[in-house]
Amino acid sequence: MTEAKTLNPMEQFQNFLGSFTTEDGVFKYRQRLSQMAVSGAKFLMVDFGELMTYNSELARGIIDTPDDVMNYINDAAWAQLKIEAPDYSEKVGKVTVRFRDLPDTIQMRSIGSDNMGKLIMVDGILVRASTIQPLIVKAVFKCRKCEHEFSVEQKGTFLETPICPDCKRIGSCDLLERKSEFMDSQEIRIQEKPEDLPPGQLPRWLDVKLFDDLVDIARPGDRVSTTGMVRAVQVYGRSKLRTFNLYIEGNFVNVSGKEYEVVQISPEEERKIIELSKDPLIHTKLISSVAPSIYGYDHLKEAILYLLFSGVQKLLPDGIRIRGDINVLFIGDPGTAKSQMLQYVSKVAPRGLYTSGRGSTAAGLTAAVLQDKGGGMTLEAGALVLADKGVCCIDEIDKMRKEDRVAIHEAMEQQTVSIAKGGIVATLNARSSILAAGNPTLGRYDAYRTIAENVQLPVTILSRFDLIFIIRDEPEPKMDERMAEHILTIHKTGTTPVQPPITPDMLRKYIGYAKQINPVLSEEAVQRLQEFYLRMRSASESSDSPIAITPRQLESLIRLAEARARVALREKITIEDAQTAILLMKTSLDQVGIDTASGRYDIDVIMTGKSKSVRDKLQIVLSTIIEMEKLTGSVKGEELFERLEKEYDLNPAEARRLVGQLAKDGTIYSPRSGEYKRT
């Protein structure tokens, strides 16, 4: 339907609001205008695609020359509101029209002088938000000489020294704040999304100025789609050239909060995803499609697959939130493709972000407080906040500085980032899965030492990973031959020897679609998980037995089972899902949850860094030191080691290591060389 060309933009838009109907015959915008009076809203939301269909000429005029048309558009909306709700229209005085879903999204790095003065839509991540500040709209002045009061409409810049219209004096007027009109304003900064960033390029950013009801609707870390007019402000500096910075005057901000909104899925692709989910071999196909250029590592790829699909987050009535995201850690020898797997995951995840421990700081991972141009403090989101509802891949986690590594404790379990700096006290969401990789302390993993001894990571971080896997580079003729063939084929042909059953693009869309499903435990699955948990716990009943498993591992099992059910798009978690989760957990525990001295399951290796057998020996050494200290004041090392060997069969080398451990923990100290005392 096309309007007559003789009508002006105000009349054309008023006709659109008054006559546009949906397929059901509902007058959509007349209904929205009536609802404004009930909700007390001052703006009207218009779907731009519907306006484009109704009157393409008017829609094109709004995009190309919004400054010329928008005043007419707002007046038309207010005129139509007078028809639908006369009393409310007189109360509000004006209506602001906001447009969403423009036909084209402009890439941030392509915005230039050609876009100035036009209405555009741009996607990005909100990385910085200023505090809300009042902006004067209508200033009321009073002359000190003749006491005449008058108002001045403010357009961009504040008129500080107006001329009194009555006595014509300059500089004799005072601003009356109580009679002036203000509206809220805020400045945010949006940055290119990691998945849209070309390789090797720095992310571009753009400032957006928000007014009135648009302020404070998004927080740092949110992915937003912003509609607004491109403006320019002059840069004042030493250069004689007149250069300008571009910014957007916001018309509408849409916060996309769901994974499947990030990934655009067509109806045909949706049908294909549902068809794939019915394949009995879907789990095997998806595992084969994870990083196909990397040979082997099936159990690692299975863990990555469940991390991508993740479990279900629960919010309990008492306000406690149980995370659904799965955290996985790879500890491996050099050259075992850890970094390549992390890079792959950051690209295939609907929301993925890759960072390296060497170049990451506490502020860069969580959030930074910066000073803005006006002297106020602003909050800028870090990697974990930007990866909210996605996956954050942290490579070389063992190379991070100790003070920086502490920052991820809260994000890994509570999934929030709390900031109290520069007068800003805030809590940001960091609901992301963490896939981390690191190298052993001595270069290669030592099977005769515990995970805590092999890796320079505190146990407080180790215990927060649902699954930990050791990747060891051990010569094995048949495996080495197959891997060599695989690598040589890739370099010769430029493709993987076996094509993945599901392409990376379809896998990404499959993950985004599956995350809409929230599977629940069936009775059979509950019984199987409970049976495994109780059996593992029963082995720890005697006082001299180590603790094999804790409730934290049970929650990890539930998350893994939920993720496996999502893979097949199932609403119920089956006994097969529970059994697979148990097998994956046992694979992880067999590698890192075993006491190397006794060969028994001992979860304290991960939880405390010391197995029960080591704790018992440390207690023997400490008790001996306390007993000898009562007699001699300080204990001589040689006498201590001799007594430990004679009474407890501890050889001197092991005894020295245990004494060194107690000294490192601060339990004992050495007042003089070769002597020890309890602290």
C-alpha cells in the first residue's frame, strides 16, 4: 500500500498508525497508543519492516534524512494519541517514536562520513557505561534587575548568559533549576563483537548518547543492537586540521539476551536441526565434528561438546543460583594442540572469547573502573563479562600472575564479577563457561606427582573445574603413525582427511537452538547418579580411607547429563545420559583424582592439593616436631630425620620433602640453619 505523494511526512505517518493492521485484522499501533495511557509510556515502538512494507518512500526518507522527518513523525504520533487517548496526550505533551529492526545492520568498522546524519542500526557489545546525568531541555531564567522570568529551549549547548527580553541586559540572568525542565542522559560505548572481528584487527568502538527512557537499560557485557542518528563532534587538539569524531544519538537500544538470538536460524535450518537430533548416532557425529583437524582426543572433544551445550541454570526460591555452565581444564605437555582446541571453541561457540594468561590482568578479565571526559568514573567490562552466556577460553592459565588469577574465583562459581573501586560498587554478570589450558610446572607432566604439584594453580581454582584432563605426549608406534598421516594429509591437501559430519556453521546453530531446551532429570537418571555417588562415598566411611567424591562432583555430573540431553534435544535426562556423564567423570578422576601413593580415589588431591596419605604423613612430622620441641626448644634436622626413619619408616629424602612442605605452608619455621620450630 502506497500513500499519495501530495501528503507530507506527518500525514503519511499518521495514516500508517491509524490504518495499519496485522494479518489478524488488529490495528496494531492504535492498540499500542491506547496502551501508552495505561502504562504511562512516553514513546511509541514501531517495527521498521512494517513501515517499509506500508510506505517505502517514507521509510527511506526516515533513514536518509531523519533530522528533517523525525519532528513530523513525533508530531504525527502525538496527533494520533490525541485521537486514541485525548486526556493522556494533553498530559504528556509529546511522543517520541522509536524504530527497531532496520532492514540493514551496518558494520561498525564501515561507518564513515557517508553515514553522517543518517539513521542506522549497529550491533556490538556494551563495554562502558557512564553514570546517569541530568540534561537541561528547557532553561528558565530570571533577570536580577527587572525580575522578569523567561524560558529558553536548549539545543545541544547550554546558553549561560542570555539577554533579558524585557530590559535587554546581558549577564543579569540567573538560572532557576526548580522551574527548568531536565531529562536523563547517559553515554555508553559499544565495541565490535569478537565473532565479527577480522583476524589480526583491533576491535573498533563507537560512543552512543542515550536520553530519557533509554538510559540504564543495558549493562556492560550486554550484547546490544542500537538504532540512532550518526552525529559528529569536533576534536580540538594541536593539529590545524578540523577533524571530527563520530557518535550515535540513540533512538532505540535492544538487548539480545539469548544465545539463539545471536545465531540467526532459518525455518529450513530449524527443520534440519530437528531431523539431525533424531539420528541415534547424533552424539558420535557431533563429537567427530568438534575440531576435526585435530587427531584423536575423543574424550576431550566429548567434554568440549558438553561444555558448549552446558547444563541448566537454576534459581532457587531463597535467591541462591546454581550454575549450569561447565568449566573444563586441560593440563598437557607442549605440542599437544591445547591452544588450537581453545581457538576452535572460541569460534564455534555462539558467544566465544579467547584470551591468553600471559596478556591478561585482573581488570582485563573482570572489569575496570576508568575516568571519563567529564571527570566521573565509568565501568568497562572485561573478558569474563563480555563472554556472558557464552564461553571464555583462557590459554596459558598457569602463566597468569598470582594477583590476577584471584580475579576469576568468583566468576567460576558464583558467575558474577563484583567491583568496588573509585566510588563504584557494582555486580556484573559473568555467566560463562570457562575452558582453560595450561602446561605442567616442569615442562612435562609427572605421573608420580599430584595435579597440584604438577601445575602452578591454587587448589581454590582447580576445585572449581567440573572436569580436568591430562594430555600426555607419550610415544606409541601405532598412534604416532596415524597422527603423522593425519598431519601430513592436512599439509598436503589443505583439508582434513575425513570431513566432519556437521559443518562448523551448522554446529554453531545447533548449539544455539539446543540451549533453548531445559531438560529435567528422570527417575531412572536420579537413581543411577545417586547410586554412583553413594557407592563412591561408602568407600570413604572408615577413618583411614580418603574421600573419593564430594557434592560438588555430583552437581558436575548433573550438569554433564543435562548437556548430553540437550545434544539430542530431549526434555528428559535418560539413564544413558547419566551413565555417560559418570564415565566421563571417572575418566577425569582416574587422571587427577588418584592418590599417587596409595592408588585410591582421593578428591582432596584437587580440593586441598594434598592427598589423605600426604596429610597423614605431614601430621606425623608435625607431631614429632612438637614432641621434640618440648624437650630441646628447637629441633635439629638430623635428629628429626633419624627419629622419623626409625619410628615411622620415613626415609630422609621423603622426610625432608614433608618438612619443606610444612615450612612452605607456614606451619613451621627455621630459626637457624638446620633447626625447626612450630610457628
